[in-house]
Amino acid sequence: MLAWPRALLKTYLHIAFKPNLFQVSVDSKSKDRFVFWADVVAESAIEHAKRNGMSIVTVKSGGSPSGGKHIGNMNDQIRAFFIYDAVKRRGVPARLIYTNDDMDPLRTIPLSAPDGDGEWHSFTEQELSTLEKYLGWPYSRIPDVFGCHRSWSEHFNSVIQDGLKKLGISMENYNNSDSYANGVFLEVTRLTLSKTSLVREVLSRYQSTVEKDWIPFHAVCGNCGKITTTALRVDLENDTVEYECRGRVLAGKYVVKGCGYRGSSTLKEGKLPWRLEWVAQWKVFQVNAEPFGKDHYEGSWKSGQALAREVYGIEPPASLVYEFFLVNGEKMSSRKGNAYILQDILKILEPEVVKYLYTKRPMMQRNIDLKNVHLLVEEFDRFEESFFNKSSKEAERIYPVVIGTVPSEKPLRISYLLASYLVQFYPIEEAYKSLARAGIVGENVSEEDKNRVLLRLKLAKNWLSMFADSSKYLLKKEAFKIDLSGMENAIKNLAEKLSSLSDFNGEAIQNIIYSTARENNIPSSDFFRKLYLIFLGLESGPRLGYLLATLGKERVVSRLKAVINQME
Ligand SMILES: [Zn+2]
Ligand SMILES: [Zn+2]
């Protein structure tokens, strides 16, 4: 990872104040100093808190509990965590909060969603038609389809928080439904409604659809339960709003019909429109920093900054814009069946590898290549190695955040690819024993290291069945004839040498393969390719000597002999 190039910084990092020229040069210099983007935002957040007389730095993220939140959505919470952590590492008191935006209306019914254990469930036709009537309802008032929580909101928020806990991340949770109902948002709602014409004026600079008589409040309909009502009149003496249930088009495309009911509601039984609610949260929770996806950058962030200054009298927080994740080159979508939540990804990757993914620079679109996920794991292993041999400034700064508690010695890791082949030969416990026999895992390994190796074997096994490119990584089970074309002698020599090798370890085998190729005047790459074909049915694989060591002498020699016999 490189330090932030200055030009990109200027585009992507928005500190919500206009510094004078002197500050610009000092700030840019100090930013080039950082190897971790979270430090840049943390410094801005600390400055923001200082300027505004706040003694504690608040880092916020938020989201609607609309269903299964895929790993791209989780950029919000996880990057917020890194900023919060960076503030604390500077010795500054900090809090990490999450607003569960559960007064938002259900816009569309997902075809599938994770249950309480984070396992995906496809809704039946009947379930889908039962859910139909809740379109337009606030998530907090929709029953839990799975029956394990009090509401749709609690269910899906708990799936999110469970996934984060598996990464060792927890945050203070605030449900918007509670904040409205218990009066935490009352003052800011009153403030908004007392400045209705100013709100319209500011928003109309960013949106073309602000109507002249628009009142920024959506009450929950007393008849049909939808929160897609239109406010007609506000009475700030009594904190009430008169409304009509007219329905709305949500996010420009989801049509929710109203029931036509007219009624009156208190300010605690409804919500501010999202663009205002977001800024209201900054004010109420005294937010100093918040990350958000680039979709908000052009719209709600621009209007949000103006609303903050002109309507709410606050300075917008330091921000971080992040790019989206692609999976296997495509956008994730639960409708397409390629949306993965943290719980899915933790079936194939260690928590520290998942966290590592989110430490990468935020303004680059990341493609997560699940078919070749071992490449990411190998990258992490090298990153970890560079921390322990002190060869990388990035690793020195970032590894401790990713791993949580830094172990006194480098953790034992086996190659993910080797693990993925071993579990095709052996059950997991047996695979572990084969690693011990081959000397890859020492005799006196700690309990933690043993568990790490067992976990990686398990993850690799899951990967094979869930995502791996089967043409590349799945061993061919059917018998195959191999054309030895001129390598017969070399294979014979190798079989002889290996059968008389007393210490059947990876390094020794690797050396013998090289020397056999040399003695037979065969390019070693050709010889290796042939051997991979013999043992895996594939043209490449993990370091061959180690693979053969784990397979054991008997199995290796008899396979080589079988191949020779088949030729004769
Ligand atoms: Zn539930
Ligand atoms: Zn209604």
C-alpha cells in the first residue's frame, strides 16, 4: 500500500471546512506521512472535535435493516471501526456508534434473506405474499419473518451485529425508532419543522423535485401503518402533524400506494426525510466522522453539508468516501443470488483476512475474486510475515488492528492452496496429521497454532464446495492416462530416489525433483507440470515437495510406479 497521492486526497477526503492556504500545505504534508487512510480521517475527526469543543470523538456509521447486508455494505461499519481505532491509538477518547435506520420504509421484498444464524433462506411464494402488505411500513414495525426477534428491524440488525462481532468489532447501537419515540430526536425535529421554508430553499439547490408546500416529515399512517404519508400542516405548539396517506415513490422507482386516510400524529410517530435525518443524527450524536459510499457523495452528502451549516448550525463531520466491492467482477445483489454477508465469507476466510480486506485504500473499486480467494489469503500471509520481520511500514501500522492481539511469535500458517488439496485427500484431522508427518507442522506447536491450521483446513474445504473454480482446484476423481513423452526415465529415477529417502520432508523432496530433472536434461518446469498432472490431474498446484510430503512416501511411490507400469 502506498501513502495517499495528494491529488486523490483532494478529491476523496472532504474535511468540512475551508482551510487557509497555510493549513492546506501543512495538512497535505502531514497526510502524505500516513500509511493508513484511517489515520488521515482520525486526525480530521480529532480537529473537528477540538474546533467544536467536544471532549470525545464520535465516529458514526448507519444503515437500513432492509435484509441481508452484503460485504460491500459493511464497508460502512468496518471502516468506521478503523477510524475509531485510529483515534483511540492517539490517546484521544472516542466512541463508535451505529444508527439502525429502522424508521425507513420497506421498499422492496427481498427474495431471500439470512435467518437468525446468518444462513440464507429463500422465501416461499406464501411468505412473499404475506410480506406484500408491509411495503411502505417502517422496518421497526414489521414482524420478524423468522420469528426469532421482535421485529424485522431487530432481526436484520442482529445479523449485521453478529457478523461484526465475529470480526471482534462492536459498537453502540441506536435504533431510530427509539430515538424518535423516546424524544431524543424531538428537539431536532421541531427545529427542522420550524425552518421548513429554509429547508426547502437549501434542498432545492440539490434536488429539482422540492415542492413549494412540502413539509419535511412522514407520519406513520394510523390506518394502514405505512410511513409514506404526506404532511399537510404542522402544529409546533402541540408537536403534531396532520397528514394524508398518499403513498410515495421510494428511491425513484419503488411505488408504494397510500390508503387515503387523513389523520394527526405526534412528532414521535414518524420520521424526517432521509437527507435531513442524516444531518439531524450528526447534530444529536455530535458526530465527528462518518464514512459513506460514493452513491451518497454526489447527493445527500452535498445537501447534507449545506443543511448542517445553514439549518442545523453545525459543522459537517470529517468524512470518508469509499468505492464499492465487486464479487467475481459483478455487483452484488440478493436478487441475483450473489450477495454475500460476513457470515458467508467467514466460512472461507479467517476474521483477520476479512478485516485486512477492508484496510485497503477505500477509493479503489475492489473486486473480490472468490473463485481464486487463496490469492487474497496468500497476500495476507505475506503481509503478516512482513510485520514479524519488520520489513513494512504498512504492516507495522495496520497488522495490530487487523489481528486484535498481536501474538508474541508469528502465527503458524499453512498455504491455503495446499490446505485445499489436502482436504481432498484426507478428512480434516487426518490432513493435520499428514502435515505433522511431513514436518510442515512441528511437534511442539502451541494450541493456538494447531487451531489456526485446523481452521484453515476447514475454511479451504468450505471454499472448495462453495466457490472454488472447479476446473482449477478440484481434483479429478476419474482415472486418467498420462502421456509421459520422454520422461519415463526421469519418473523411474524419481520413484527410486524417493523410495530410499529416509526423511520424507518437503524441502528434501523438492530438491530431489530438481536434481532428477537436471540429471535427465528435462526443463524443471516441464517436469513439475507432469508431476502435478500425475498427482492432482492439474497442471499446477502448491509447492510440490510439500504436497508430496503430506501424501506420504508410500502413496507417492506407488502412484509413480503405477504411472510407469501403465506405460509399459
Ligand atoms: Zn429473527
Ligand atoms: Zn394509510
